[in-house]
Amino acid sequence: MTTLNSKVPKGPLKDKWTTYKDKIDLVNPANKRNIDVIVVGTGLAGGSAAATLAELGYNVKAYCYQDSPRRAHSIAAQGGINASKNYMGDGDSDYRLFYDTVKGGDYRSREANVYRLAEVSGNIIDQCVAQGVPFARDYGGLLDNRSFGGVLVSRTFYAKGQTGQQLLLGAYSAMNRQIARGKIEMYNRHEMLDVVIVDGKARGIIVRNLITGEIERHSAHAVVIATGGYGNVYFLSTNAMGSNATAAWKIHKKGAYFANPCFTQIHPTCIPRSGDYQSKLTLMSESLRNDGRIWVPKNMDDVMAIRERKLKPVDIAEENRDYFLERRYPAFGNLVPRDVASRAAKERCDAGYGVNKTGEAVYLDFAAAFQRYGKEQAKIHGISNATNEKIIELGESIIKEKYGNLFQMYEKIIDENPYKTPMMIYPATHYTMGGVWVDYNLMTTVNGLYCIGEANFSDHGANRLGASALMQGLADGYFVLPYTIGDYLSDDIRTGKIPTNTPEFDEAEKEVKDRIDFFMNNKGSKSVDYFHKKLGKVMWDKVGMGRNEEGLKDAMAEIKEIREEFWKEVKVPGDKNEMNLELEKAGRVADFLELGELFAKDALDRNESCGGHFREESVELDGEQKGEAKRNDKDYAYVSAWEYKGKPGDAVLHKEQLEFKDIELKQRSYK
Ligand SMILES: Cc1cc2nc3c(=O)[nH]c(=O)nc-3n(C[C@H](O)[C@H](O)[C@H](O)COP(=O)(O)OP(=O)(O)OC[C@H]3O[C@@H](n4cnc5c(N)ncnc54)[C@H](O)[C@@H]3O)c2cc1C
């Protein structure tokens, strides 16, 4: 059995990373040329890692299932990326970013990792600006910042509502330079289907060429998994349709522990579901909560009239609106963290105040911002006695500049003009804080097997603050892994090429081929999506925003049943030696069906409410915090790291006890 050792360096928090870097073993430039590294996934985490490792001199082989790294799910990131630059002079610092992140994650993350993240956050911005990423700038040409949930400063750098796309272009250009030099071999349209372990070390992967169907063996001295999150276990989520857990799950089955699988983020501002035939949900960025106010009507008569379309939201007078976040959380208002905002919206909708047909929607309203910005603009432009129409027009132009593409996206999907009527929003699955367990070096419990970006569990605890995922992915790829992996690879300078004609590769390849053959030969009658939707419904109803013991036990049993039916009844059309999207999906859903059960098991084990994990049994019963989530530090201040034992339900729990030496464990209050 592997022993959990977080390998956090000794010494004061502020010196750990610097001292560590001073002491680790290095690989000299000539030796780097003899070392191969596999990077699976070329989103922001994998793309930045691949580019940096190649720039350092390693031979990199990189893989993605899309036709280009440009299409990784990272491209969808809208709102921004955090860094403690304190450009706004509003009191930000590394410590404050660290503090906000640990508190925002409800004290379920590792202090040393989060402090390091804060320390390197500023470097990310410098790196990306040097690459030409067009971050928003203020009137004087300096980089602009806005605020995101759960913090009292403005530290979010952004490029309109397309920050992920611009950052990905930066990482992609850095990769392309290395592809052109021959230092990165890029395998587009290749899906990793297993890892190969030789003498306890990760030494290669088995991939399927998604165009020809060919199964290939690739070897290296170390393997890095950067394959993103597993939010699509819910079927409906804001993730890209292809986002999946396969690589993470395969390495879990080969010895990598899976940490905190139940820590999922349900994002408060998504376009509500419109019906049963939908396969994707759309995010409206959290940045909108800088200027948008969230409300539902105070009176049930108004709710009914709105649902029956007898009344428009703009007709409801101010005094008849319940700005429930501002009411409940005056200190943070509309910018409370996502878990808090989502639960508050659900509470209002469960109480019957939802404003659409299904009763699952609240308003996000910009009318006050139009007025505020409009009056300011009228002053700036010397327009005295501006009419209300003129003020609104001026205000709208500022909002358009800040979030124009998001407003356009909303209008295209809902067919309503959000400048004229408030947006409707509802929480949806968005991000997974859980993932593969890694130590301080970002190494999993398998030697030489690393995991970075959303695929690992690392820095966000039980709830991720907005704009922190891009920060973590790029910190891992540009600034952390390139150091820590060198320490490991320094032992491999004399190893030579890793052969692929060995029994370990034979065995892994056979497993992959057998599974594909099973899918092609199974004469089932039901589509892959049939099972995925069924799984998603169980996950949302019983392992979603509210969880309880009975529901979680039912969920485990039901997921097992769906899985058994899947293996009997799944039907995969087409051929294995061609591009076959149903075959790809079948493999991914098979893995979700196992991960889902472990997810529910983890949620059942954690009988406390923390961050996005809300156990209905664990709620504050009185005092100022009445009705809020109740954490239990005495019994649950640990990372759950699950070891695979043949079936997801039999997984064995290992606990990494979390120590808080530089931050006081407190009840999280945003009031
Ligand atoms: C709509 C939306 C908006 C967001 N906005 C923000 C934001 O404003 N700020 C913020 O900080 N975060 C945001 N996030 C979160 C953030 O975008 C993601 O957490 C982050 O981009 C994940 O990056 P990644 O590199 O870890 O994974 P991804 O970008 O998902 O990349 C995964 C890569 O792995 C590859 N891959 C996967 N499986 C395999 C396999 N088996 N074999 C080969 N390749 C594989 C894929 O091809 C891809 O290249 C947002 C998320 C969503 C859904």
C-alpha cells in the first residue's frame, strides 16, 4: 500500500517554495535532451507545461483529443484570472490571496500549496503579457482589474469575457514555437486510454488515434496528466461536451489515489435548463456579479403573474423586489462565493419564488449599473441635464464594453435582450475541486506520474473562488511542475529510451483493445447517452446541491444498477477503425459510471457541510449563522484520498490530515 506523504517542505510558510527550489536536484541542459516527458492534455495546464518543459530542453510528447490544442475546454473560460499584484492599491498581497483562497475553500486545502500559488500568481500575469495576451487596460494603459466572489479586493485580470481564449492563444503560441523546433511532438486527435507502469514508475501510455482507430504505444521517463475536470459526470454542466474523466480514472485504477471526489462547484449564474432534450448548459460569467444584482419578487402574486407572462420583471417596483444576497450577506452582497450564492438561489426557488416556467430561475439585473455608469459618463462628457434615456444609453455602452460578448451570447440562446430585461439564471455544475491526489511536487501516488490543472485536487479545497482555476492551471504548468519534475528526472539521466516492446505495454494494450472489442461486439439496445442521462439525473437529484445520508446510499445503489445495465445493454454503432464518436463516448461514460459511485461514497463519508459539499444533516441551527452550512473541523479537517480496490464501492479511504499553522480556522461568514 502507498503511504500518503504530502512532501510539504519544512520551514516558515513564506520561505518553503524558495528554499525548496534552492535545494532540489537539477538536470543539466545536455542531459535534458535525453529525457522524454509525456503530457496528456493541452489546455491551459498541459499547454503551459508542455511549452515550458520543451523550452527547458526536455523532449515532450503532447496529446489532446480535439483537432488542435486551441480547442481545449480552457478556451471557454470567461471572467478572468487572479493575481496578487495589488495594481489597484486596494490592500492586496500574497498573504491576502492565500487567506481568501483557503477561507473560500472552507479550510479544506493544503496551506503550503495555496501560499505557493499566491506567490507565483504575479509571474503568470508577467508571462502572459510578455506573450502578448491582450488583458484589459484602463484609460492610462495600465492593466485593469475587477473583483470576483469571496474577496474584498479587485485582483482579477481579464480580457473581456474571453480570458481563457486569450490565455490559451498565449500558451498555444508558446507550444507552437516548440513544435516547430521539434521539441514537442504534438498528437492531436489522440485519446489516452491507459497508463503503463514499469517497476512502479509511470513509463508510458496507450492511446487511440481517434481518426484511424489505431492503438499506439508511447513511452517516456515521466507522464503528466492535464486532462481537466469531471463535471460532466452530471451529464448537464457548463463543461465542454467532450470533457471527461477517463485519463484520471485510468490512472486511479493503476494506483493513483483519487481525492475529495465529492467536492464539486455548482455555479450560481448559468442559463437555466430549458427542457429534457438539452445536452449542455451555458455559463454567464461570475464577473457579471460585479455589476448585476440578483433578485426575485417578494410577493408570490408577482411571481405567478411573471410566470404567466402577465407581468414583466421591469414592472416590479423596487420595494417589491427581494435582493436576497444583499439582504442575507450585506458585507459581500452579490459577490459572495459561488457555493453560498448557489444555495441562496436554490433556497428562494425551493420556496416557490423561481421566475421561469420550471420555477428554477432568479434574475440578474443590470438596471442599477446602467444608471450608475450612465450618470458618471454624462459628467465625464459634460452632458448636463441628461435625460434618463441618455443616461441608460451611456450606461449600457460601458456594460457592453465590459461584458458585450456575454450579453450577446445570452440573447442568442434565450432570444431576449438582456439590456432591456434582466437575465434569468440558475445554478449548474461547473467545476470539480476534487481530482487526482498529488503531493507538493504535483506527483500522484505513482512514481513519475504527475497531475496538474483541474484534473488534480490541489488548491481549492471544498469550493473554488472565481478566476482561481486559470491561476492554478497556469501556475502548475508554467511555474511549479517544471521545477518539481526535474528533481525526479535527475535520477533518469542514464536510463536511456524506455522500450515499448515489454510485457507491461503488452498487457495495457490488450486491456484497451479488449474493452473496445467489447463495445463493438455488444449487441445492446440503448445508446450511450441514455445511460449518461440516467447517471446525471441521479447525481443531480441525490449528489447535487443538497446531499443526505439516505439519498447518498440510494445514489450508490442506483449508480451501480445503471452501470450493470450499461455493460449489458449499451449499443455502439459504427466501426472501431474509423472516427467513431459513440465509441469514444462509451469509454468515457463507462468511467463516469464508476467515478459517480465513488463520488457518492465520498459524500457519504464526509458528514459535514463544507464549501460546495452541503450535507443537509449539518446545518447551523441558531445564532447569526442559522441555516448556513456547518463545518466540522474536529472530525473532517482532512483530504479524502481513495485507493482503488477493484470496485468503486470497495475503495479504501486514506486521510491526509490538514494542518493550519498560518491561518486561523474560523467559521466562514460573508455577512
Ligand atoms: C464556461 C466556463 C467558464 C470558466 N471561466 C473561468 C474563469 O473565468 N476563470 C477561471 O479561473 N476559471 C474558469 N473556468 C474554469 C477553467 O476554465 C478550467 O478549470 C480550466 O480551463 C481547466 O484547464 P485544464 O488545462 O486543467 O483542462 P482543459 O482545458 O479541460 O484541458 C483538458 C485537455 O485534456 C485533453 N484530454 C482530456 N482527456 C484526454 C485523454 N483521455 N487523452 C488525451 N487528451 C485528453 C483535452 O483534449 C484538453 O486538451 C471556467 C470553466 C467553464 C466551464
